[in-house]
Amino acid sequence: MLERKQVILGVSGGIAAYKAVQLLRLLTKAGADVHVIMTRSAQEFVTPLTFQTLSANPVHTELFNLISEQQIGHISLADRADLFIIAPATANIIGKVAGGIADDMLTTTVMATKAKVLIAPAMNVNMYTNPIYRDNEERLRRLGYLFVPPETGELACGWIGEGKLAAPESIFEAAMAALTSKTLNGQTIMVTAGPTREEIDPVRFVSNHSSGKMGYALAGAARRRGSRVILVSGPVGLTAPPGVELVRVESAAEMREAVMARVGECSVVIKAAAVADYRSVERSETKIKKQNDELTLRLVKNPDILAELGRLEQRPFLVGFAAETDSLEAGAAKKLAEKNLDMIVANDVSQPDAGFNVDTNRARILFRDGRSAECPLMSKNELADRILDHITTEFSPRRER
Ligand code: PMT
């Protein structure tokens, strides 16, 4: 997802410096070419060799290094960056940047860059709430510097409070958001995700293997592109992407209610949820006792939420999913037409590497006018981006009308 992106990771001195190693891993795994700059105090906590090994690039520690200055000095580093991250950023570094002080490799390169700068502060809670620090952060925010706020928790100094470096995953998410153009700015997008659970009695339910990964990837990607995102999610073990409004539901009936209550706010609805087609006719108030060798469950059809959306007079741009094990295109095309959709993602769930409860997926996207686009095996994050690329182009002409 960060293929061909040049990222500078500035590490300043604090116990949280070790977490920058994890952040570096996330960035390189996503394809970014990362150059690390360490302050002198950062090197007291983690050795440059660790960052050098994991980034496969030399680590920059000295402003005046004749050899590296010829090959890749601070100006050349600053120029080539798509994004500049400082994590952890101490009160000292933030104060220097805010005050225009450039007296080492890190501060000099930040000063020289035209790239977006993303700062992840980490410090003692009293430093973090000190009005001098607050002024510095405010000033930098006004100038367009981006911040990933620290978390509240037990700090290395023994205090409990705000100042703990944000989780590497949160900084990574903010980095991806900073590098994503805001093609869906001003839109409100609803994504449904996960399974629904249809209770039989207080301890049993009918459901399916949906993990929510596809829907959550779409929600995160839509949010990174600048849209407001309402994520209506069945029961899953995932954390909602930052900045997304999460509405938790259990059953298909609850999902229907949640979707219908908010659809008026949305310009696009993406239904990645695997809604249970049937529910038990009755829900027993008490646990059904084991009795005979056979037990017959009577099921009744659930409302089709997507079809109901398709019948709305003022309907949003509608994107469905069709999980199919055979007759992929025919099955999906039928659903596209019957449910009155704009696009459908025909999801081939016949192979173990795609569909339910895995990190990868393969699909074919069908459009209303008969066109289609192949999406070979890729990560669910990549597929989410592909789907949103198509939504952006298909949806824009409507917006302009
Ligand atoms: O969650 P993961 O583990 O990441 O797996 C992802 C996924 C396989 C669940 C996802 O990619 C997917 O294919 N979701 C749709 C699954 C599905 O229910 O397909 P369907 O063909 O049964 O339904 C067609 C469409 O109608 C879907 O958009 C579904 O949300 C919608 N529907 C279905 C039934 C119903 N009662 N109401 C609905 O709105």
C-alpha cells in the first residue's frame, strides 16, 4: 500500500524509541522505502544497527558526515521524502521544530522538507500538559503539521496519564491517511461488515464465518480518503479503524434497523456484511434441552436489507457483495439487477485463500452497464482500495449532475 513511497522516520530520545522499530516494520512491510534519522539521545535507547538492518538503508545520525553528505545529505533526504514521521517525538524536539531551531540531522532535515510531517509525541504527562508544550503543538498544528495524539496509560517515569506514545499501528494508519489523496472528501459512506447472529436460545445461534476483515478494510480505506464513515458491524473481534463511527449490531433485524436509521445521511452504502438469510422462527427463552437424536429447527427468511435500499426513492450509490462458490458472475449479475445496485463485488469464496476469514481476497467487480473489472488475489486492504477507486470514478459523474 506504500509502494514507491519515500518515508523519513525521525526517532528522538525516549524509552518509546523501541516502538519506532515496530513502526518501521509496518512501513517497510507495506512497501515504503524508509530512511531513519536518529538523534543522539535516541541512540542511547536503541542502536542504529537495528534500524539499519530493518530498513535496509543507512541510518543518519550526524549532520556533518562527509561521506554520506556527498551521497545523501540532509537536503537530498528532505527533498525526496513523501512523508516525514517523528516517532517518538520528545517535548524537546517538538519545541525545537516549533521554534525553528535546526541544530542536528533530524531538526535540520525537518526544517528543509516540503513533505507532510507527522508527529507522534511521547513524554511525561506534566510535560505534555505544560502550557509551553501546548503552545508549541498548537503552533505546529496551525502550520499544517499533523499529530498522532499520545495515549493515556502508565508512563515509563511512573506517572499515569497522557503522554504514552500512540500504538505503532495507529501511527502507521495516520501515515497512510497522510499519504492518501482525499478523493472522497465531503462524502458520508456507510459500510456494513461481519456476520449477523440469529439466536436460537440464550446460548446458541445461527451465523457464518465472516470475520469482518473485508468490511473493516473498506471502512479504513474510505476514512483515509477523507469521507465520514459509518460502520455497521456484526459481532467480530476487530478494532474499528480510527475516526470511523461504529454501530454494533447482532442480528439481521438489528442491522436492518441501524442501516435504515442512518441511510439518509449517506451518499454511498457498501454492503460487505454476510447477513444471515434465515433466522429461527422462535427464540427459546431458556436453553433448549438435549432430548431426541434429531432436532428440527424451523427457519424463516430475514429481510433483505440491500434489496430494501435498492427500492428507496432517493437511494444512495449502492455497492453490494455476492459471495459465490459457483456461477460467480451469473449469480452476482442477478443480484446486481434484482437489488437495483450500481456495482457488485462478485466474491469468489470457493478457494481457501479468498472470502471468509482470511486476509486475502479475489473478486470481479460488475457494473450496471455490463462492464466488469478483474481483481486477482490480493490483500483485503488492496481490494478495498480497488473498490473505492471504482466507486470514486463511477460515483463522480452522478455527483456533478
Ligand atoms: O468478513 P470477511 O471474513 O472478511 O469475509 C468477507 C465476505 C466474504 C463476507 C465478503 O467479502 C462478502 O462477500 N460479503 C457478502 C456476503 C453475502 O452475504 O453475500 P450474499 O450473496 O448472500 O448477499 C448479497 C448482498 O446482499 C450482500 O451485499 C449482502 O450484504 C446483502 N444482503 C444479503 C442478505 C440479506 N438478508 N440482506 C442483505 O443486505
